[in-house]
Amino acid sequence: MTLRTARILVATGAFVAGLVLCTAVVLLVSGGSQGPTLPQVAAIGGPFSLTDQNGRTVTDQDFKGRPFLVFFGFTHCPDICPTTMFEISEIFKKLGPDGDRVRAVFITVDPERDTPAALKDYLSSFDPRIVGVTGDEAAITAVAKAYRAYYKRMPLAEGGYTMDHTAIIYLMDKQGRFVAPFKLDKSPQNAAKELRKYM
């Protein structure tokens, strides 16, 4: 097994585990119902105060008033993170002018390396409506806990490290309440149509 294959398997396993956990929480709290808004699903999400790619402090309040997507990742991620960011960018393109009525937040799980400058450079390849945020380890731990997101530093055999993390995209409504995992297993056109329901 190659190192790349091992990384993909680890990331896929984290995604599946996170998806199962996230779905279980939704079903447990909502009783299996998923409408356009689920105010009773308060177990996922919550207040945060982090620093964006421009060095500005941003909080969860900055995203309220429009639906937003939340994704945990890191800039050194070899495949899942850039693929997800690209797919979100494509969805925003398909939204056209409506793309300004939604946001996406990329929360790093690797604050040691992902400084605001590193995030700015990384996000320059994607849609400008995707906001990257970082913070100290305590702040990242707190926001990950609020979103029930898993992450763990994993040493590499050749030196250095990578990050194992949840790969769910969280769809939050205009009030900042969790709706459901936002799936990318559809065309950007259909994903955009789905997102419009929450605007």
C-alpha cells in the first residue's frame, strides 16, 4: 500500500465515521425529520471567534442572515480538501448572482501551519466567497467540539505530519442552525438548486 493510498483510506474512514456520527445526532434530535430549518438541532454548531485570511476577527454572527457551509480542513491536505473547495467554488458559480446570498467557511484544523497568510494564499485558487479562518489551538478545539468535528495530528514516516479530520460539509441556515450534511454527490447545478432552498 502506498503512502497516498493510506492517506486516502484514513481520510475516507474519518469522513464515513463523521457522517455516521453527524447523521445519528440529526436523527436522534430531530426524530428523523429534515425540513428546510431544524431549530431543534442545537447540538451542532455554536459561537466562535477566529481570524480570517485577511487578519480580521470573524465570529459566527458575521455569517448569520444567509445560509452558510462549514468545512474543516487544512492547507497541506493532499486531496480531499482542495477537491471539496473546488466543488464548493463550482456550486457558487452555478448560483450566479445568488452566490452573494450564501457563504462558505473553511476552518483549519492545523493552526500551527495555517496562518492567515497561508490561508490567503491557499484560498486564492478558489471562489472568493469562501472565508478561511484560523486561531490558536484552544479556539480550534472549541469550534471543532461545537461542530462535533474530529481531527488528530498524524506523524508521517518520512517526517513531518498530516491531519486526520472529519470531511463533512455542514449546512447552516440563516440563523446559524445546523440543517444537515451538505452532500456533493450531485452535479454543481443540482447542488446549487438545493442550496437555494435555504436562501
